[in-house]
Amino acid sequence: MTSERVGAELVAVLTAVSDGTPLVLTADDGRRLPSGPLRTEHRSMQAGLQAWVEQQTGHSLGYVEQLYTFADPDRSLAGGRVVSVSYLGLTRAPGGADDRWRDWYAFFPWEDRRPSSPGATLVEDLVAPRLADWAGMASTREERERRELRAGVCFAVDGRPWSPELVLQRYELLYEAGLIPEADGDDAGPGPAHVPGERMAGDHRRIVSTGLARLRAKIQYHPVVFELMPDAFTLGQLQATVEAIAGQAVHKQNFRRLVTQQDLVEPTGATHSDTGGRPARLYRFRREVLDERGVAGTKLPRTR
């Protein structure tokens, strides 16, 4: 038995997408996520989360779901034995400039594999070679083979397919390999062996990676992407939002066919003229599908 007290920390991964850029709401100049301890005056954990987010950022929560619970004493920002209960929240793109909203891929540049992205070749050019060096430093052949297999599966080495949902596994592998500054301690800065990507305090970048993984997986079976869209949007804007989350391009014709054939959207009767060509039709999300397919789910197309 032990008399050690255990506290609870509430952490918010609040996400939006603006002009094809996925954003996460941060605090403390981007070093951490909105968070705070669960207090006796909070009637529920979600109420406590709402209070901390509003107090620290001025934003209110809309769609929110519990994400994951972390309890690693050596990686917690709060210190000591603290259980971090994280939540994923989705909202529409903020208006105006606000540097508290940070690009997801500033923290995880290797996750953005869209052709025009600076991170499109990062894995092949930098991450995979450094993981190969790490694997080569293993003390036994079995350990070296285990490291090579993990690197191959997580980062699509040697012709393996890229799995967008393995965000947390990739982050944890880089942590174990010592290729990110968080692995070197709270005060460590970027070193010559580290891969690019802004660090966060404690385990908050790890928590963000969990939120990104959850959202990437969820858009495959539930129309949650529409929580990020305005009331009216073009199919091009919808595709750009899906690609921003997935970090990959999707096939235009297949995407539009799947969205329309599943009756996910309906035309508003209006058009949008800022497309560079002829006006594009505006659509709205058919929220009736949440009742019509609440059990089976609604599948969006997989990325290529």
C-alpha cells in the first residue's frame, strides 16, 4: 500500500481546418495544450475541461469526445503521479489571425505526405536513414531486426504501405530512438540528431498525436469531418479538409462519387465564385444521415 496522492489533469486537443491547414489550439506560445486539474467544483470532467479551455484561450467547446488517459509520471507536464484525461474537440476554422492556433504539421512534419508539402519527402530523406542508424546500434541481431520491422511498418520503409492512422506509433518510435527532444528531458532543445518538428512541454505532443490518429481513423467510418466545415461549402473545400486531416491526396472523382452516392450532402442552390474558374455549387451536410445510419456508420473514402 502507498499513501501517494493521484491527481487528474484535463487536456483538450481542439482542432479546426483553415484553407487546407489542420490546426490545433495551444497555450503558452504553442508549448502546451489547454489543460488544468480536475477540481471539486467541476460537476463533470467535460465541465472542467470547458472551464479551462475558456479561461486559457477564450474559446468554447462544441463537439467533444474523450480521447485517451495517460499516467506516465516521467512524461507528465504536471509532474508526479497525475492521470491526464484527454479529449478531442472539433470546431470550425477561427476567423482572423490568432497565433494560438498552430499547424498540426509544425509538430509532426513527417505526417504531411501531400505532394506539395515540405514534409512529402522527409521520411525518405531523413527519418528512415536515422531510424536505420538507430536499428544498427542494437546490441543483438534480434533487437536490430525488431527495430527494423517497427521502422518499416510505421514509416512505410521498403515498399510497405503508409498507414495514416499510425500517428502515435510513429511518434513513440521516434521517442524511443531518441530522435525528438522530448526524449532527452524537459529542458532539452533540438539537437543535430533530432528530426524536424516543434516540441511541446511534457507529453502534450504525444497527446496531440493521439488526437490526430483518432481523427484520421474516425473520418473513415463516421461523417465527423462535417463538424469542421462551414454551413455551406464546395466539394473541393470538403476534399481539401479531408486531405488536410489525412495528410494525403484523395482521388477527386472517387471522392465526389462516394460523398454524393451516400447522400452525405445536398445542394443549397447557391454557388461559390472564388474558385478561379466557373462558380462551384455549394452544399450542406445532411444531418439526417446521423439518424439514418447511426448504427452502421457512414464511410468516407480512404486516401491513396
